[in-house]
Amino acid sequence: MTSGIRAIARIPKDTTNIEIEMNNMTQDDDIQIFTKNGVHLAGTDLTDYVWGVNGINSGSVNSIFVNSANGFSTGAVYNDSNLLNGRNFYDDYQNGDPLSSIAYNGMNIEYGGDGDRDNNGVTSDPGDNNLEILRVDVATEELLVFVVGEGAFTARATWGDIGQSSLQPYTPYRVETQQNAQEMLERLDRAIVTKDTIRADLGAMQNRLSNTITNLSIQAESLMAAESRISDADIALEMTAFVRNQILTQSAVAMLAQANTLPRMALQVIQG
């Protein structure tokens, strides 16, 4: 991926055993991890080269970077009071040195540090220690992961049952020996099983949704049929009442006409 300010992951709450590894190849790029409200948990501070090359400093970070367009919550404000600005380099970690770590809001965060930055401040040394690693045991809130820099990079992320839950040093994929090749085949087999499990889960969910759609369609048809029957029954009832009232009215008119005829007939008999 080409860099700059690149959002590479949105980690949902309750995700476990998260591991992200990045290779910045020939340029200076660094992993940065934030909470949605702007707390900078791990990475490099704003004085580092990777921020400045993108025009970001303490005065511009909220307007340029910490905003809703980058996934932050509305009203989020940059806060580096808990920043894990790791100084341990990745190759030192591969040789057995522990990762730098902090605890924040129930999370244990480990960071392999910025390999092209020394303890004297800002440096840009793309050829030195270009690998970085970040780990979180469990995300107690949603997290945002960025790579900030000026070049290009590759990244790998694992989590949950897919990742190295023991949090042991990650060895880059190599197949020079039969043992390494066999290990890679085993990893591929596990990845295929995981992929098949995910596909099965998605297929089952799709089937449930399809059945739900079918059931809702049947219910809608039944509801329309019931409404039609109710409407027909109402019309029949009203027509019956109308005809009844019409018969009563006509009968009353006929009886009134008959009543008016009787006096005239009696008068004609008397006069005759």
C-alpha cells in the first residue's frame, strides 16, 4: 500500500489476541493506534518525521487528522498522555528482548517501536529496522489503526483464534528448509479450515435470512388476504343494512298511501 495517512484496521470491541505487523520497506512509515475519542495509545509522537511530512503537528492534528472522516467520534480530541512511544526495535525483539507495553482501560498493549527513530529525537533512516509489530490482548473498546508516513508498506494482521494467542515472537514466513515448509503448510491448512468455518457460518446466516424473507412474504400475503376478507364482509353488511332500510321506507310509504285512501272511499259511499 502507498502511505501518507492510511487507515488499515478498525478493531471492534471485544476482539482478542490482536497482532499487526508492518514492513515499511524502503521508506519511513509507522503504526499508530487510537481510541475513537482521540487517545493515542501506541506509535510515534507528533514530533516524529512521519507526522511532519504529512503536515500534522500539535496545532493541526485535530483539524487534519482526528476527525469523523478518519473514523473518530464527533468531538474527539487528540490526547497523547497515554502514548506508548516504543523504543525497542523489532530486531531486538526477535533476539528475545520484550516489547514495550502499557495498560489502558483493561487492555494490555505491546509495541515493537519505531526502528528508524533514536532516543535523541527525530531521525529518518528508512534502511534501518523497517519492521514494526503491535499487539493488543483484548480490545475493551473500538480501536483505530493507521500507518502514517511517506512511502509504501505491507502489513499483516491476525486476531482471535487465527492469531498467535501465546504472543510469542512472530517469525517471517520462510520456506528454505523442509521444517519451515512443513510449518507453512500447517499454517495454510489452519487458514483453510478457518476460511471454511467462516464460509459455513456465512452460508448458515444467509440461509436463515432467506427463510426469514420467505416467512415475512407469506405473512404479508396472509395479512393482505385477511384484510380483503374483512373489507368484503363489511361491504356485505352495509349493503344488507341499506336494502333493509330501503324496504322499510318503501313499506312505510305504501302504508301511508293506503291510510290516506280509506277516508276518500268512505266519503264516496256516503255521497253515493
